[in-house]
Amino acid sequence: RSPSRGLGDVYKRQPRHLSARAAPATAQAADPPAAPQPVFDGPKAGILRLLKACSVANLAFSVVSSPAAVVLSTAGTPTTRLLMMGTVVAFSVSTTALLHLATKPYVVSIHRVAPSRVSVATVGFFGHARAREYELAALGPAGSAMLFANMAAADGTSFYVDPVGEVRDEATMALVRKAMERKCGTSA
């Protein structure tokens, strides 16, 4: 893995099929499927990825170091030390969970994979890119109680498309914006 690998690199990987080695050369001469075309990039993707990775690392550190802190600490009674470290771990768990809940719908990129199909990428719990494909007809305005959401899919997934994001394909983004204004599952 390259250390400079970004969220857009999720779409550059091609699956490697075992049958491709054994197939004759004529079968491999077929045109590969078109690569997804970038439509939108969220401006806060990098900082959000770093923030989530640091939050999870902080959580892991507090969980791993708490038993050592309880054993090695000489301040107070054992019960006091346990309560102190329990509070530190509980705070770390709660802040990581709340950060994930608040930033889960943030769209880091949208790619067009077919004329009426887009791939919407968000940042996962550990800061990795998580992409899902949707038909444009399956996207609509956010109707959930999710605090930061302005788009939803017919399966109930909420998204937040940052209005100051970089639009790379204005025509497809216009279709996405139109989808955000109509009811999920309708084509008009």
C-alpha cells in the first residue's frame, strides 16, 4: 500500500479473477468496463478521515492502557483508580461513538458508474472509504431524524452532500441535486 493513497483510489482497484489467468488471450482482449467518473468531492474528506482515525486510535490507547494505569498507579484506593480509568474509557468510547454518529452521513465523493447509477462514498468508522452504489431514482431528500443529512436513499441510508464541495461533473451533479428534491423511488 502506498502511504499517499486517498479516498478516490477506492475506485482504481480492479478485482483480480482467477479465471483470467487460465483464459485464452482472445477472452482477455474484450474492453474492460469503464472506470467510474468523478462527480463530486467533499472538501472536508481529508480532515474527517484523520479525525476519525485519531479518535479510534485514542479509544484503543485508553482501552489498552487503562489496566496498566490501574495497576501501576499509587493514588487513592483500588476502587478510586478503577472508577478513574473507567471514566476515561467511557469518555473515549462516548466521544468516538458520537463523532461517528455525527459524521457518518458525510459524502466524501460521488462517482458515476452508469448513466443512471452513482456510487456514494462516505467515511467508515475507522476512517476508511465506504462506497455504495445507488440508482438515481433511489435517492431523495433526507426525511430522517439524522442531524446532518440532506439526501437519503430508498434503503434508509442518510447522506450529507456538502454544498461547498468540488463538482467535477456538473450534468451528473444536477441529476443528484434533482434527486435530492424529489421523493425517493420516483423517477420524475
